[in-house]
Amino acid sequence: MATLGACDNTIYGAREGTMEYPGSGAGPNAVPTYVVRNRETVDTIARRYGVSSQTIIDRNRLQAPYTLQPGQTIEVPGARVVEPSGPQQASAETQTVASSGPRGPVKKETLAPPPGSSQAEPPNPARPSAGEPTPLSPAATAPSGPAPRFEWPARGKIVAPYGSQGGQKSDGIDIATEKGAPVKAADGGTVVYAGSEVRGMGNLLLISHTNGYITAYGYNDELLVKKGDTVRKGQVIAKAGTSGGATDPRVHFEVRHAGKTIDPTTVLPQ
């Protein structure tokens, strides 16, 4: 049962507020990557790691006003730990973690909450079939307002409901369908993520909608749209499948708002 909910790792292998440095086996173009915390900005991250804001903007192709989202992973070339300049600066705790991939050992740096933010919540324990947090979860200050008039992304029976079942937690629902069946956008919006970096989710799409809502579509065999595309309600955006380790063709569907998941069946028509 997949989930995009918070666990002890982010989509690129670290919690929010951690910096991962390339190991000795990394390629020549590898650079440190950082997972953004709530309320952090390009400037605060640049100051903390001794790089220029423009370096981060250029490396990640950010567009004005350069807003960052909690859980977003950015590359920070030349990142280094800068000594705190005052009592309000966040402290750092460094830990070494062995990577199972070809890059070899990497270092992660766990940071205290940035100035002005609330104390970070401890990570949830790992779950047997858990996926990873969304790369662009909406901030807690997302616009308020009613949910869009969502439509079902696929036709089929719900084979994995929202919530905890058998010791596992799903932040969405799994809809059984046929391999290659069309997966449709639940509402119009903008594609904010299209890729396969989220462990256990296969080919994944995230679409941003009005009032700060985000929908997620996982396990696809093929993605038919890319990041930055504008889609309309009911548009076919992917082909259903078994990527990410799904045992049979299905669509994993989530609805998020203000950094929290919502039971999709409460905002879908009967």
C-alpha cells in the first residue's frame, strides 16, 4: 500500500531540513542536495550554506518570486556549513548514512527549525510499504477555500482505502483498473511534478489546483504530460499500470491541502 505521507525520508533520501552530500563514488557533476523546510527561502538556505542566492536560482532554474515548498529538493553547488552568527541561527547535527546505491556513503545534515518556525515534528516511523513525501506539498499557509469539483481519475473498485489498514498507512486510495487504462486529471490545474524518483510510487504525477489543492497519481505505466503543463479536468494524463512495485494494474490517487492529506472519497462524487 503506497503513501506519499511524511516518513523518515524524503523523495531523494532525506527528511525536510537535511543536506545530502555526494559520496566518493559520485559522478563529477554531482552536487549536494537539500530538502526544503516550511517557511524557508532561497536567501536563508544560501546564507546557511555559504553560497549565493543566484547560484541556487540558476542551478534549479527557479522562476520569480523564487518560492520554495516544504519537501522540495534543490541542488546547492558548493554547499558548506556556515558557523552560526547569533543565538537565533539554527544548529546542525551531522550524521553519516550508508547509501545502498552506487554513489557510496553520503553525509546528511539535520537542521533545527529555521528562525520563526515552530519546532519540527519528529519523523514518523518507517512503514512497510511507505512511499515518500510529495516533492511539492502545499505550505501550511495555502489559500483557504472549497475543494475543486474533483472527478474520479479512473474507473474501478477501490482495492486499498485511505487511512491505516493492517498496520500500514495509505495517504490515498488505490483504484483497480486495466493495464494501459486512461488516467484522467481530477480537475484542471498545472503539473508540478512528473517523474519516478518517489520510491514505491512508480511513474508519478502531481497536479496543483485552485485554493492550494494538489492531487497525486501513482503506479502509471506511462506519463502523457510533463512538469509545467496545464491540464483540463478529464484530460488523459497517463496510462495505468504496475510501476513502483504494484502487484496488479491500479491507480494510486491522493488529495492534499495545506500540507495534509484528505480522504479522496470525501471530495469525489458518489
